[in-house]
Amino acid sequence: MAELANNKNNLQVLTDTGWSDFEGVLDKGVRLIANLQLTNVGIKATLDHVIFTDKLTKKEVKELRPGMKIHTNTGIQKVVSVKLLGEERVYDLLNVEKNRRFYANDILCSNCEFLIADETLIAPSKLLDLEGIEPQFRISQVRWYRQPQPGKIYCVGLDPSLGTGGDPSAIQIFEANSTTQIGEWTHNRTPIPEQIRILASIVKYINDIVKDEQSVYYSVENNNIGEAALISIDQFGEQNIPGYFLSDPTRGGGRYRKGFNTSQKNKLTACAKMKTLIESGKMTLYSKPLIGEFKDFVAHGLSYAAKPGSTDDLVMATILVTRMMILLQSYHPEMDQVMRDFGESIVPPLPFIRMSF
């Protein structure tokens, strides 16, 4: 995992606008590197490291070709060659002030840009390691990262929305045995009855493969808008959804409703479990949009929520699925290996960092 060393000695680095402060140095681990040779200078760098051309446009090392013009501290030079060298431990500067670029071996490079932000739920070193993949296939608007498999247990959770163009609704699909994300859906203009139809189609697709309705669980968050989702399920017909409608057994003193009601307490409990699973590598996330939301899922009062201007619907659907999997431990002992109690709890957050390139 990536490690950060702060610039405690107030060192500076040379940039194309003068000497500049920087936040620290990131140990990015052992990576495949290449030797970039220009007319008079050279540098060893990873294939995805960004170099500036003579027009100050960004190019990754792997995109450079002989003859291309590169900005250096001694003038414009041409690329002579790019040759693979093997694997070495590599480092990068963080938060170079002014324009986020600096000279390395006289070649103008881009640094990893880390914006100091509010505390995020997931540790920054883990967020750096989460990259995501492209879906293996799509069925309508549902992104599938893995094919469901017979003999496995699946959880499908819907975080509903009004579907009027504001906050999106989101569905997360996880293989519960391994806490692995296998699919997701999100949209901000799908009406609630259609959200239920999509939920039902996902459950049916999985059940057609696993052929066991007792291995496919679905649920919805029933707060506020969730009431309309419950009404839509009744109208659609619960019997027409070939899985088990999982509900929070906690009823309190109020009216019992199916699905999961999210209070601050149970949200924090689920966040703690999810945090532990992700940071320990037991929960596998494949979705780039979901990982992007986690980078903006920050402390908000005594809880966690999306930063202003960001969304957290994919994260909230993942929290719902996490609560479902916690509940299923009681019924599926085989899940205990990945879902066992690690003694996790939400502790006062540490300073957090968000990365963008």
C-alpha cells in the first residue's frame, strides 16, 4: 500500500515558475519503469508518469515517441527513445504548489495532486490502491463486473430516489460469500416503479443462474422515499421477485416496515464493518464510479456523507448490502470467515487526503 512521508523539513523543488513548497513524498511501491532518453537528459519513470511537452500538454511516458518535443529546464528537447528497464521502487512528490509540476532531472513532470480534504471513511493509503475495472458486460443499464455463479449467495440492495433528475437511485450487487462486488446500476431519472422493475430483473437474472431463491436476497432502504419503493414492490408483487426480501429485524417502538431503515447508529455500525472489510482487502470493489464516490465520502457531523457537490448513492447502496450481509451471518455460517466480528468501530478520523491526477 502507498505510504506518505510529510515534508517536515520544508524542502522546496524547482518548477517552471520558480522554487516551490510541496506536501511530501509518496512511496508508490515497486512498479514497472522505463528509461526516457531525450537529446541531452534522461529520466527513469513509470509508464503512466506524466511528462509535459513543449506546448505544456500532458503525455504519459508510454505515449511518448521518438521525435516528440519535451519541455526541460534547459529548453525544448526531443525524445530519443523509451526503453523498459524492469521493476524498481518509485516515489512521487505530493502537492507541489502553484501549478502541480516540477523538474526531475531537468525534465518537467507532473506530480500526484493530493487535495487536503475532510476526513474520508476509507484510509487514504487504501484509496490510493483502489483503481476499479471496466465492466465485463452490460445488460441494459446494469454494469456487470462478474458473472453470478451457482452455489453462491447474492445480495442486491436498492437505495431509491425520486428519479426526477436530482440524486440518483442506485443498486449494488454483491456475492456475499466473498463480499465481492459483481454489478451495479445507477440513474437519476428513473421513476420509483421502474427502479423496482430493474431490481426485480436483476434478482431474476441471478436466480436463473443459481436456481435457488434462498440464495438470492434483495432489499431497499425504507427511509423517506423508501416508503414509495415499498408501495411499488407491493404493486409489482413481491411474489414476482424470485428471491428473499430481507428486512432489518430491529423494530423499535414504531410501525414495522420491510427493508432497512437507516439511522445514524446503524449507519455508523455498517460503515465500521465496511471500512474494515475494504481496508483488510476482504471486500472487493470493481466499480470506478463507486471508488470515486468513496474518495468524496467524508465525515459530516457525527456521521459520513458525500462532500457538497458530490453524490454518495452508490456508497449508500453498498452500506445497505453490508447491513444485509451482517444479518445473513446468522443464517449462513459459511459467511463467517469474511464477515466475522473484527471488533471494528468508527474512531475519531485522521487527516485525510484525496487524490486526482
